[in-house]
Amino acid sequence: MSQDYYELLGVGRTASADDIKKAFRKLAMQHHPDRNSGDKEAEKKFKDINHAYDILKDPEKRAAYDRYGPAAFEGGAGGPGGPFQGGQGFDFGSVFGDIFEEMFGAGGARGRPGGRADMRGQDLRFNLEITLEQAYGGTEATVRVPSSVSCEACHGSGAEPGSKPQQCPTCHGRGRLRAQQGFFTVERACHTCHGAGQVIDKPCRTCAGQGRVRREKTLKVNIPAGVEDGTRIRLTGEGEAGARGGPAGDLYVFLSVRRHQLFEREGADVHCRVPISMVQATLGGSIEVPTLDGKMARINIPAGAQGGHQFRMRGKGMPIVRSSQRGDMYIEINVETPTNLTSKQKELLKEFEKAGKTSPESEGFFSKVKEMFGG
């Protein structure tokens, strides 16, 4: 191929690796044989740009090309089988491995040569209920989780003590098998070793070759102050142990906050409904109310307070996670109507009613009703 590799890809000699990759991807899609069925020129162009990209994407090959030109890869040391030539033939799978890596990430088209399949253990979920007081102050909870842990007898290898796993003869330790399908190279987990890359001739008698055994784990969970209902806490590596020494999964603790008998939470704010007597609401005074920190706070009720009136207590609400701020507490008074009155109490209330107008809101309402209906 005599054409300059940089010109073939449409980039300058100072182009970055990302620029070269983007240019290659665009041209590879444009001249792909599936899009140009029967076009020999397009197929030749497709092979040429792949060859150019194969050289320029590798720093060592690119440096050799910049110094010696195409001669570094044609004949002599650079000929087929030489240090800069990957061997004879054309691997369409290699081409699209780079395209898929760009489009979908490193795992999109091909595995890492010699890489072991992921034997990671499963993630676990644990539901934990806490009180509103615990959510307010934070706490440390102890949880017991049925799980699987690494086998102590074989140290997670799955092989009987004194022996060790052997390289899989089918995949030669890669854990995956490659198959050519048209222009694409497809990889699957090896059916012999199930992706482990190793086979066990003498399985461990304790774990039956799995490298892990069932056991209940006891863990400490730190719950920060201010957590809300539905908060998820992740404990890395505390899930199920991986098979044959693979990495462990994670444990996810989902919190639910138990409904409180006095307080109702709304974000970082806390609401409390406090009943007071008709006399307290009429004459005013001070009352003590509970707070989430376990102490009592005093608030002053003005004379003539109406039911539903709210009193705001700044900073007495819930802490905000990862912040020094706190919400507020709202006390709503509920004026109770007297019940089970004695005859004397009833007579006193009637005299009180006759003594003068004491309910301006109700009197104003009924005055408007009279006006509406013409007296």
C-alpha cells in the first residue's frame, strides 16, 4: 500500500490518537462491505484503512512509520511475521473490535487475551427498619445476613488442599472462546470451564469445588444522622463470595423508617400536633412540648390562639446528611372542646356566653350569611 497512511485516514501527521480513531471509525462505517455489497473497490479501501489504522494506533508502529515510512512494514524485518506485522491474512474481527470498543466500551466486541472470565459473587439486599429517633441521631446497627463466604479449606480455589486448578485445555486459560461469523468475531464463555479459565481435577471436599460455602455473616452498619426512608447503604465486598476465588459482590442495606406515634417527618422538617384546653387557648400561657433529641421545649401560647396555629422551632428538625444544617420543628395546636360537662359547668358557660361577644370570627361569618339572604 503506497498511499500515505495519514492521507488515507484523512488526518495530519500531528493528529492525536483520538482523532485517528474517530477518522478510522467514520471511514470504516462508510466503506463497510455490508453497505457496499459487490463493490470490490470499497472492500479494498476498507482493508487499506484498516491496515493504516492498525499501524497508526500503535505508538511503536507509528514511530517506525514516521521514521522509515511503509518500508518498515513491507519485507525484511517488517514483512509477514516480522516485529511490526501481526501475521498474514486479514482479521475483520480485529477491525470491528476497535469500532465496538469506541461505540460500546472495552467489553463490547472482544475479551482481553489471557483474561479470566468474571467470577464475581452476587450482590445481596438486606431490608433494615429503624426508628425516627435513630434516623435523627444516627446509629450503628448489627445485621445478620445469610450469604456465601470463601472456603477456608481451599482458600477459595475450589481444589482439594495439596492440589491446584489446572489450565483449561479447551480455552487455554482464556475463559472464553472466539468464533468467526462473517465479518464479526463473537466471544462466548468456555463451555468446559464455564469462564474460569481453569479446571479442577480434585475438587475440595468441603465446598465441592465451588470455592465458597454457605454461612451467615454478622456485620456492623453505620447509619448516618438524617437518613430518609428508602436510603440505600452499600457495603462493598460484603455480598456473596465469588466462585473459585473470584471477587465478592456487594451488600445493599435498604432503610425504612418506622412511623412515629407523635412526630411526622416532611423532608428535614418535623411536625407535631399538640392538644391544648379551651382555657389555655383563651387565656394564653406556656406549654412544654417533646422534641426528637429527647428533651422538652417550652413555647408561649398567646391569648386567643386558634386551633391549627403553628409555632416554628428553628433547628429542631432532622439533620441533613453530610451537612451541618438542620430542619425545623413545627408545633400545631389543637384546641379541644370540653366534653362530659357537669350541670354547674354548663350554667357557667351559658353565663359566659351572655356576658358578651367573644367569638368575632363566627359573628362575622353569620353577619355575612344574613346579608346574603336579606336578613
